[in-house]
Amino acid sequence: MARPYRSVLYIPAANARAMEKARGLAADAIIFDLEDAVAPSEKSAARAALADALQNDYGGRARIVRINALSTEWGADDARACAGALAGRADAVLIPKVDSTADLDRVADLVPDVPLWAMMETPLGMLNAAQIAAHPRLEGMVMGTNDLAKDLNSRFRADRLPMLAGLGLCLLAAKAHGSVIVDGVFNAFRDEDGLRDECAQGRDMGFDGKTLIHPAQLAIANDCFAPTEAEIDLARRQIEAFDMATAEGRGVAVVDGKIVENLHVETARKTLDRAGAIAAMAG
């Protein structure tokens, strides 16, 4: 049963109180951020604070550590910490501004035994998404839409039209290689309607979940990226009808006036698996 990634919450690794509070939040995954959320003067202290925090139990939540780029003075020490003090406590290492597989290779050499995730947030990263997703150590992608918008010099639009090419390229790459992929953040954390609309768009496109900047966003993301009761009911009926049709020697079934073939049953089983994983997470 695959772990859900409906809600992926950024937490500054310099904030011990926030890291402690995160243990009780309804997030499917936490990104402990050593990069953008930590001031240069606090980098070393944040690394030590994170090592302390990850000695605690975070339940079934995925623990992802976003390191600084290796091109910075802190990146190599962050990577070594993931292979040393954080070993066995981090479920993945998230690498910022991945432009090519070479960026993954450099971290892979320093962190040999931890899955890698890539921040997809540059135009070059979008163009190289297929090669990045094919890297043997890569297990997840995170869209960095704020940085991408900066590099594109695009304007904000509620429909995210300027983002769609990059989002689509990364989605295709991730799905082709079986990687998790989560959507970028929604900055207006008090705008619940806007967040819900953007989550719905991301879910419709095929994202596994959404990165979040505030705990107030968790409930909406969890709701939007979970199968609805109607979807669960339909999945069960499709499987039942197809199994009955197969037992009778037929290759297709009909549910609610629509043809149900093997591909629909595969999707239905994934829906039920996802619902089961979410229920286990809540338990």
C-alpha cells in the first residue's frame, strides 16, 4: 500500500517549536527545510536542531530533508549530515534547483543510502525532467513554482497558465518512471477558496499532493487529494461488476451506463489502495 502524499508541509529546521508541533499535525509528509527558510547565520544550528528533532517519533509521516545546494558553502555539510547524524531518520533528501542528473549524482555520492527527491524549479530542470526522473536514485519530485515564476518572469494567474508547460513536463516524467510528484505551494495561505481551486487543478492534472507553507492549509489539501466517497463507491462497483463479467466469460462490464474494461479496474484498485493508505495514516 503506497504512502499518501496529499499534504507535504514545509517546516523550518531552525524552528524547534515548529518541528515539535509538526508531530501532531495531519500532514502526510514534512519537508524539514535547511535551505530557504533558514538564515545563513543559522545554518549550522538548524542542522543540529534537526538531528535532535528527528530522534522523535513522527508516526507515519514521511520525513524529507531539503538541503542547501552543493554550490553553496552549506550544501556539502547538509548532505554529509543526511548520511551521518540524520541517517535512518530521514526518508528522503530533497535537492534544490535540480537542472540535470549531474546535480543528483553529486548528492548521491555523498548520501549513498537515502532516496533522493528533486526540486523542479528552473527552466532547465523542466527541459531535462525526463532524464532527471529516470535517475536510479530518484523517488520524488517537488514543483518549485515560485522560483520557476521568477525565472520565467511570468505573472500570477489563478489558472496558472504560465506554469502549465513546466508542470506538464514534470508530471509526464514522474509518471513515466513511477516517482511521487507533488505540486508547488499556494502563497496566500488565508485564501481558502483559492487554495481549494488550485488543489483541485493539481489533482485533476494528476499530482499526488501539494506542498504547503502553513498548517492552516492541511485540511483542504488532504480533502482535495483524497478519493471522494463517490469515487470509492464507484471503484468498488466497477471491480465487482468486472469480476462478475469475467466469471461469466465476458471481457467488459457496464456500470452506470459506461463500459468498464481492465484499465478502469486497474484505476479502481488504485483508488481503493489510496483510500486504504489514507485510512491507515489517520489511524
